Amino acid sequence: MRAPYGLNILDNCLTCAVREEHLFCNLSVQAAQHLNEIKSTAVYPKGATLFIEGQQPRGVFLLCTGKAKLSTSSREGKTIITKLSEAGDVLGLNAVISHRPYEVSAEMMEPGQANFISRESLLQFLKDYGEVALRVAEQLSRNYYTAYEEIRTLGLTTSPSEKFAKLLLSWSTKAAPGEGAAQMKLTLTHEEIAEIIGTTRETVSRLFSEFKKRQLLQLKGSTLVIRNRPALEKIVQS
Amino acid sequence: MRAPYGLNILDNCLTCAVREEHLFCNLSVQAAQHLNEIKSTAVYPKGATLFIEGQQPRGVFLLCTGKAKLSTSSREGKTIITKLSEAGDVLGLNAVISHRPYEVSAEMMEPGQANFISRESLLQFLKDYGEVALRVAEQLSRNYYTAYEEIRTLGLTTSPSEKFAKLLLSWSTKAAPGEGAAQMKLTLTHEEIAEIIGTTRETVSRLFSEFKKRQLLQLKGSTLVIRNRPALEKIVQS
DNA sequence: TTGCCCCTGTGATTGGCGTCACCAGAGGTG
DNA sequence: CACCTCTGGTGACGCCAATCACAGGGGCAA
């Protein structure tokens, strides 16, 4: 199998490493085998679009490698990024299950591989393997939860600085679950960060300046270091 | 059966009028009967709290009569109303399915009746009647969709007037799906409207004034009349 | 090397909306 | 009837973030 965009290709769901931890994990051998048969694999370059908000859903994408951003836009061109997806995530599940158009667009942020399962195949699969349907329901309700997190952030958090601090903290806990100065690669542009917290590019730039001055964070090249987590938590507030 | 708060009591899911149109409708006779056995009925006054955000879920509530508002609050006391529920809606489903705390609080806005199904009973019921699990998944994905509507409103809509116009239009289409001057009872306080669109009471008050002056709407007592729907649609915008 | 384009930093300006303050009316209760 | 609480209307003020504008820098290709 050729490897475009410098990627290694995973071609068997039964042995895929991410398989253990996610939606379609620990299935019966039968089910897993069936799943392996109805999926098809493709590799996408950076910037590739998996699907666009408003389209009728063709199927779901199981992200194997790479990262994708999910976003929704208004007709005036304002965009918000609602989620950054990583390997193991299932994209487009809600649209397929509810027979409605995709509610977001999905775009690859770095090259990666995704398995595709068509709408029909998936629904048939869920009928055949009823055990999995409840798992899907659980996944949907988890998605719903993260959507509510988003609602709380957008609706209850007034100031950009608070949202920014919140975002930094979420990155921080993901990078260094323990404690201490978390350190991570910053792959997003200011523009993208602005689309996550719902503000403008300029404001994000100013927030970085201000937080640097206040010793809350530090930038070494593209490496972001969280210097004062408690202070950030205080900004996020009670 | 006594009828507190001036309500008629519905005591049999098998013959309940709302049953036909909603989540647990058109079940097999067996399933419906089983459902009828595991539910318990209660009647609530205006202002009663069905559950509070953050609580471990005890079960789901099937709203038979009355209206309820779902809301989430920050610790500083800011509140947003995320949904107004009506007869037939199922409250608390996500929390039960995902084994997580309630993501919202539910409060009765007018007296009403609700059937309660405990977490354990519901999960067992879904295992016993696998057909229903997929229906639950569909319901969850519908909930997810409305959550996304909310995200789009909060994140992409900048001005209060735009959100206000959006809200008026949604009421309008519900009250008079056809066309023409929709007319409806306004049961919410300005404060509550503010919590829906994420602004302050004063701003809502000013919006009413302004929209009245611009002939977009009219108030006769507590009756709201939409006078110029196209103009509202223009505010909501492309 | 020289462009060019995208990303970043930062100043100046401005206007919208949150906040505070106060009053008026409605409805319920003793 | 008087009182009180809840709701609605409106003015004044001030802040903060969106907007506009422009300059500097880094990466990439020709």
C-alpha cells in the first residue's frame, strides 16, 4: 500500500491500536470482522474537507491518524470551531443517526487517515449487532455533553480573557494531567484560537501579550509553557 | 385520584394522548405495558424543580402536561435557559444514558404532571427491548441538534437584536406555521427572555420598545403580535 | 537573492451593551 | 386599605472589545 503525505497506512481495524479505546472497541469477533468489511479507507492531505455542514450525510468517518477541526459558519462568514478531533474519534455520527444534514464541517488540520462507513452500512450494522446500538447512544450522549460544555462557555463566559484562560487550562490538563508547568506544541494560528473562543484575531494576539506580561504563560518558538496555572484558574473563576 | 393545582391526572401511558407522537410511541403492546409498569406519576406546582444541574441522575421524566424550562448557571449566578420543554418531552435522558450528572436544571414554569422512570428501570428496559435503544439514540441525536442550534445562536450571532429577532421568528413559526401576523400569548418575563438570548433584562426591555417603534411587533396586554416578519428575517440576516 | 503571502503585534477609534439607579404599575397578602 | 414584592420602562455613564490600519517577520517558491 502506498503511503501518500508521508503516512503509514493502517489497513485492518482488528489490529488497529486506537481500536481498543474507542467507540467500536471490544466488539465480538464477528462484529469487528463485519465492521472491517464494510469500511473503506482513505488518506487525506492537510486542509482536506471530509464533509460540509448542511450536506446530507453520506456516512461516518473513523479518524485513524491526524487531526481534524469541526466548525460551523454563518452566512456572513463568521466561523466558530466547535471541536478539535483526534485519532479514534468518530465524525458525522449524529447526522447519520438522526437522518439530518451534517451540523458541522470537518477539515483535516494535518494529513491523516480515516475509515469511511456509509450511512446504509452503518445503520444495517447497528440493526444486526444490537449490542452496539446502546454504545452508539452512549457516544451520542457524550457528544451531547461536550456540546453543552460549549454552550456553557459561549453563553456564560463573558470576557475573552476568561475563555482564553479556560482554553489554556484545558490544553494544560491534557498535556500534563499531573501538575507543574505544562508544555505543549502550539499548532493553531491566532485566527483559529479566535474561532474557538469566539473573538477576533487581534484580541487573541493581545491576550497572548498580556498573559505573557503577567507571567501566566511563555512562548519558546511554537512551544507554549503554562507558567501559573493557579492564576489561570482564578481568572476562570468561581 | 385527586387533582392538585387544578390539573386532570393522566394515569395510563397506554391511552395518553401525547403518547402517539413521541419517544416511547408505537411500541409493541408488551413494551408499552412494561413501560406503564415501571413508571410512577407525580404532579408538580409552578416553580417546582425536577432536577438540578450537577446531580447524579435518578432517572428520566416524561412531561405529560405543563411546561418546564431547562437552564444552566455559572457560579457567579449568570443563568441561561437552553430549552423550553413541553408535553411529550423526555427530560434527563442524556444524563441517564451517559451515566453523568444532569447537565441542566429543570424547573416547572406552570403546574404539570410528569412520569418518572428510574435510571435502573430505564436501562433494564432498554436492554430488554432492544428495538427501543435505537429510538433513544435517535432522540439523543435530535437533542444534540438542538444543542448545536444553541451553539450557533450563541457563537455566531453577535448582537442582542439579532438573537431577539431570531427568537421572535421561532415563536412565530410555531404559532402560525403558515404566514401572516402570528399571534401568541407571551408567558415569559423579560428576565427569562434575557436568559434565553444571553443578555440583560434592561436590553430586552429596550428591544421591545425599539421593535414596537419600528412596527415589527405589537403588544396587546400579554398577547404578542408579529407585524412584520420579513423585516425580522432581514435582521436575522444572511 | 528577491519577492510574496500569511501570520503576528499593536496603536487609535468608536459604539454597543452592561451596569447602576430610579420610578411606576400590577398583583397578591395581611 | 396599606404594604410589599415582582415586573417593566428608561436615563446616564463607562468600559471593553470589534474594527480599521499599518508595520514587521518568517517561510516558501521562483
